[in-house]
Amino acid sequence: MILEELRAHVLQTARLLPKYNLVWMAGGTVCARDPQTGYVVVTPSGLDYERLTPDDMTVTDMDMNLVEGKFRPSVALNLWIGFMRARTELNAVVHTHSPYATAFSVAYQPIPVITETMANWFGQPVQVTRYLSVEDPEFPTLPVEVMGNGYAVLLGNHGPITVGKTLEHALERAVTLEEAARTYSIARAIGAPVTLTEEQARASFDYYHNRYGQKKS
């Protein structure tokens, strides 16, 4: 079995999605690229993560040709690969159906940068695409365009996608985005939320990724 470690990591990440209340049953997708081979490991379509093993993960190349695996990959593999083609620094994609972020996708409202934590991980608001079925000709391209240089996008009437250099980053963004959507919903019920400015969001993102924690000033 090739890419055994990455396959185990993809499955481990997928199993965390329901634990963070981001999906239920066989929902959501986790996909990661191996920088050395360029191969992509993705969760198979429509199967319960708890019943899967690393051997059940599907491996393809960047043209979606099957390299190894016994199950069909995620039906949206063309989109996951589209993000990684457009942004070569990205190696991981997480797609969830988390309820608060999905509510914004149904209302066709972007999620603004409302907390420093959200600014740290996104640096800009998260935008929404129109509804796209997997058979829509724009399905593999429009979400990539709407996300631009950001780190998440909401699929209209569907749910959020987050990306990152690593699976850890993509997962943390998925959790952070859902918490931001929940907080913003509560704040709007209380009153008029004050969001961070473009400059504040960018500055917070830059500080967190370049100078925060054990990084040298």
C-alpha cells in the first residue's frame, strides 16, 4: 500500500469531523496531496468513516486517474484538485456540512471577520458561491475563483470548504469557521455586531502566521 502514513492521516482527520459536529453519518470529505509524489489521497464516496481503514482511502494522480484503491473517490474530487492546482502551496482540503456555516450558505451571506481568531486563520471574509450541483460545468472552477487567495468558501445551499498547507490547518479552519458563524449568529440576535476592518484582519493574519508563539520577532 502506497502513502500509508498520509492515508492514515486523511482517515484520522475525517473521523474528527463528526467529533467536532461538522458532519454526520457519511457526510463531508477530506483530501490531501503528497508533495513528493503529487498523488492525492481522498476519502471514498458515501462511506462511514468509522468503518473504514487507511487501506480504504483512494489514491489518484492530479488528473484524477486511479493509482490505488478499491472504492470510488469523493464525487467532488475535480473541485478538491482544482483548489490545489490553483494554489500550489495548498496540500489539504476539508469539506463539511457544519450547521451555522451552512446556514450562511443557504442565506447567501458571506461570513465577515468577526473575531481575532477568525482573522488569524482567514485574514478576510468568507464568500459564497451560487448553488452548484456536481454536474454543473462550473462546479470545478467557480468555487476556486470565488475563494481567490483566501482559505475558505461557502458552496451555496451546501456548506463550507476550508483549505490549508496541511490537514491540521484545513481542519482548524473548518472548526474556526463554524465557531465564527455561530458567534456571529448569536451577536446579530443581541444587536449590531462590529466586524474587523480589512486592515485589522490582514494584520492579525500576518502576526499570527509570522510572529506569534515560538516564532522569532
